[in-house]
Amino acid sequence: MSAERSNWRGYVFVAPATVYLLVFSLLPMAVAAYLSLHQWHLLRAEHPFVGLDNYAAALEDPFFRTAFWNTLVFAATSVPLGMAFALAVALLVDQRLRGIAVFRTLFYVPAVSSGVAISMVWIWIFMPQDGLINYALRLAGLAGDTDFLGDTRFALAAIVLMSLWIGLGPRMVIFLAGLQSVPPSLYEAAAIDGAGPWQRFRHITLPMLVPTTFFVLVTSTIGAFQLFTQVYIMTQGGPRRATDVVVYHIYKEAWHKFHIGSASAQSYLLFAALLVVSLIQFRLMRRQLKEAAEAWQ
Amino acid sequence: MAMKRLRVLGSYVLLMALAVTTLAPFVWMLFTSFHPPLSPIPTPDRLFAPREWAFGNYPYVLSFPELPVARFFLNSLVVTAAVVFVQLGICSLAAYGFARMTFRGRDTLFTVFLLTMMIPAVVMIVPLFLVVDKLGWLNTFPGLILPYPYLSTAFGTFLLRQFFLSLPRSLDEAARLDGASDLQIYWHVILPSAKPALATLAAFAFIWTWTEFYWPMLATSTVDMRTLEVGLSVFKDAYGATNWPLQMTAAVIVMAPALLFFLALQRYFVKGIVMTGVKG
């Protein structure tokens, strides 16, 4: 860096974006915190201060707990499965094959498609009788009349399956970028030392991919905690709250019951949970991240 | 050699299986839209052989009086164009400030930018709704466009800053020796060199805004202000819940513009992800 002094013009350049973030991110955060401390009904004039009651009530509410649990289950299944799937596909498309670019583009398409439209199609895929999966099961000589989205045992798993399909493209591209930045000399050296494909994957690819993996893990988790459109269109949280996730729960609390105070408290609880989970992820991967940072030197 | 052939063959088999899995829902969507309205839901054996080819579904849906698709399309276009334009402007200015200028508190402010990416949008929705309501902007274009809570300004700033940092400083120095101000360097030197990065941000902003559902659903209350994505969720029930052919016709109409846009700009999506630098 050249010997520049603090230049006031810098503030001018960052001012519009900073003001935008202040007004449309940080101010709403503050307002939400304020709302969360009040018993605030959207259509009533009185908004009595209730301290942390909204938080306590949410934590004791069995329905909120169910939604919280479902969110955790969704994240804990869809994120690792989605990452493993995406890494496998990234390895597949990281080959010099004719037409490989077409496949890479193709796998990205679900991620840029209308969430409402694909939710409608997946309703059909999971339908009893005429749905695609039941049709395939019947072809295979199985029962083939399961109402996947209407069965408490399968509904959340169905949404996990769909999320793998939607999330493949972006995750795959990130892993691919990670794979392609591993210096080929490392593989060559390992091959000379007699390391087989699995050993090269285990001892070179995976360690070198740690920063990439961490990035995908954190962003995927943030996304998983905010699952909404699919639930709204496909199951409305049902059957019997089997797919009621926190963001959908908050949506109903705020816009069906008009309890925006408790909805705000619940959204803060979601935020807090997300921060804790991210921190745990960082803790768990800190050692590997440090080793990788040294290996990249 | 035979081993290698086998591996290539196996790879193609897997790739084709994945491609079919990826495409099947879209193929079903497209062909269902050619079935006559109210015909039974097409299973794979019936999908490619409708009772008759009902191409009339498209004009029918496009001119359905209660659901003005042309109007939805216009709304989506106005909102998306405005959001992309605003994001490109404010993010590139901020990115220049963060990448090229020195000022007190710069790195702290940049960290705050990055941290806002962690905030789940749901936290901000209720307050934004109250603010937009107070301003009398519910069901208006400003209300739809300005508070776009999902479209992360922080992400855009981060993306562009990373790119600006990779541009050689000698470019600015030469312009500065010629007496150019920071604003001139930003406009005449950095922006023209950063076209790929700007296209990347535009591509992401376009797709995120075009497919956004939660905010436009809340912020609009009359049919004439709906975006395509929200309009489609209304379609779901408008023709009767089981009228799959018409629903899928609407779905194809909603998806087509975004898909064409993606295919035209797809290399920028890949570039952008690489650019944000997963190695930190």
C-alpha cells in the first residue's frame, strides 16, 4: 500500500451502501429487538412491554419446539447429504470429457429456477398413485401408493431429497473451483510415491478442500435454517407439523395471528441458533482450517 | 487403456443419469402444459401422448382475465431491473472505497458488512413491513424495490471488492498522474476493467430478485402489483387445485425468462463463485 493518509473521500464512496445497510438491515434488526420485548399485535393500539416473556413463551411452546427441532433435523440431514452429493458430482465433472461444460451448466439449472414452480412439480413427484416416485415403485413391483407429503414419516425427508436436487449446482461449482485449484504437482508426487486413487483423495484432495468445505458448510447451513418457499407451497407445515420449520412458523405467527412481537422474538432465537451452530462448525474445523492454511502456503 | 475407456464410459453413464434426474421435472412441466385443461395428471406413460395437443393453454393463460400475466411480467421486470441497477451502483462505489482508498475504520466497517450476511432475512421482514407501511409504500414499486432484504448488498460489495483488488494498481496510478480524481478513476478506469465482475453481480441479483417470493408476497395486496413468482402461487389455486395442465403452463411462462437469462449469462455464475474466493 502506498503512503496514503486517511482520506475522507473514502467515506463518500462507501456511504450509499452503508446507509442502505443501516436503514434496511441494521435498523430493522434494532426494531425487531424492540418488538420482541413487547406484546405487539399488528392490529391493536396497545403494545405493553413484557420483557423477555416472548422468548420464554417461545422456548416453552411445544409447537415452536417442534418447528425448531424440524429445522435442526432438516439442516443436519440436508447439509451433509447435499455436500457429499455435490462433492461426488464435482469430482465427476472435474474430468476432461467431451461436453462436460454442458453437464456443469445443466446441474445448475434447478438453483436458478422459480421456487414456486419447482415446488409445484415436486408435489407431483411425491403424489400418491400418479406421482413419479410411486409410478417407479410400481414398475419395480412394489406397493407404490405412499402419500409421501401426507405421511408424517416421509414428509420432511421428501423436502430434504428435493433440497439436494435444488442445491446441487452452486455447491458443485464451489467444490469444482476448490478441486481445480489444488496444484497438480501434489498428485504427481503422491503417484510417484505409489499412492492409489483413494489414498490421493483421502490425503491430498480432502485436506486441500478444507477451506472450500467450510465455506460450503456455513453457507448451506444458513440456507437450510431459512427453508420457507417449499414448505409454504408443498406442505404448509403439515402433516401434523411434520414439516413445520422455524421460518414458516414465524410466518404464521406474524401474518396469520398478527403476533409480531413474539414473531420477532422467535426470529431472534433462530438467529442466535444460527450463530451458535456456525461457531460450533468453526470450532470443529478450526484445526483442519489451520493445517490447510499452512499447506496452502 | 481398457481401464481408462471403462472409466470414461462409467462417467458418462453417471452423468446421463444425473442429467435425466435434473431435467425430468422440467420435461414433465413442459409436456403437462400441452395436455388439455382438466385432463388427468399425466404419468410418465401418458406424458408424451396427450388426448390432444393443447397448445391453446398458452394464449389462454396469458389472457386469463383474473390473472394478468403480462402485468406480472412487467412488475417483475421493473422490480428486478431497479434492484439490479441500485445494487450495481452502491456496491461498486463501496467496493472501490474498500479496495482502493484508505480511511479510518475501513476494515472494521468492512467486517460489519460481512457480518450482515449472517442475519437471516426473516429477522428483518416484520420491521421492514412496518416501515414500508408507515411510509405508505405498501403495494407500490418503491415498497417492492427499496427494502429488498434478501439481496445482500454486503455480498455484492464483497464480490466486487475482491475483483477490484485483483486489478493492477498501475492503472489507477497512471490516471492519477494525468490528474484524474477518485470518481474519475472509478468511472473511467475501474468500472470498464471490471465488466465481468459487474456482469456476475448483475446475474446473481437478477436471479435472486426474479425468483424472490416472501417479500413481494407480503408487500403487495392487489393483483395488479403481483410479481410473476407471487402470481404463480395464486395460479396454483385459480384454475382449481387439480388443473395441472394450466398450472404447468403458468409455471413454464414464469420460468422461461429466468432460464433464458441464466443460459445466456451462465459463465458469469460460475465465475462469480470462483471470484468470491473460497480460499478467503
